Amino acid sequence: MKVLLSIKPQFVKEIFNGNKKFEYRKAIFKNTDIKTIVIYATMPVGKIVGEFEIDQILTAHPSKIWEKTKNFSGITQDYYDEYFEGRNKAYAIQIKSINEYEYPICPYANNNNFTAPQSFKYLLD
């Protein structure tokens, strides 16, 4: 099974260029069978641009996650701290096997009911 994640375009770029090897989340999917993340680049891109396999998902206090992942975060510590402010738990999805689509998919073209997920959306294979 796959999950569709909304990711800001600047972070998508960092994933594709190899600087960002962890995708951070405040909440994570409950289904443990998820092996692949499909990337929806948020506006102004507004397209499904690629996917990656999950290596592992780290869970701990935000300060511990940052210490383990900061060298491959693709973001600043200030941005990270602001994102997890007031949280006791952080999730870091470790990225492996990135596949950037040659032709990004516009989900709005064939589906007028498409809405980008706030956090994530399960996809059928």
C-alpha cells in the first residue's frame, strides 16, 4: 500500500537533490504495511511529482529526532523547532530509492474532486 503526502515544493527539491533524507511529520499513518510514499508537491506546483520507498520511521521526542537526523534534514533547525513546538513526539520517515517522475501528474486534470491531503491519504496500489 502507498500513502500520498503533501510536501512543500522547496522540500521536494531537497529530497530529489539528495539533501533531505528524512521527511518529518507530527502524525503518522497507522497502517504498518505502507512501503512507498507518493509525493504531492503543494501549490504553486500542485502536482504528483514522484515517490520514494520508506527505509524506516523513527519516533522519539523532537530533540532526539533532530540529533539523529540533522545532517540529512534538508531544513534549518529553526524551521524544525518551530514545526514541532509544543510536541512531545516527532516522526522522521527515512527516505530511500527516490523516483522522480519524468512527467508529473496533475491530479486535478481528471478528477475535479481531488483535494490535497492535510497530512496524508492512503492510496490503493
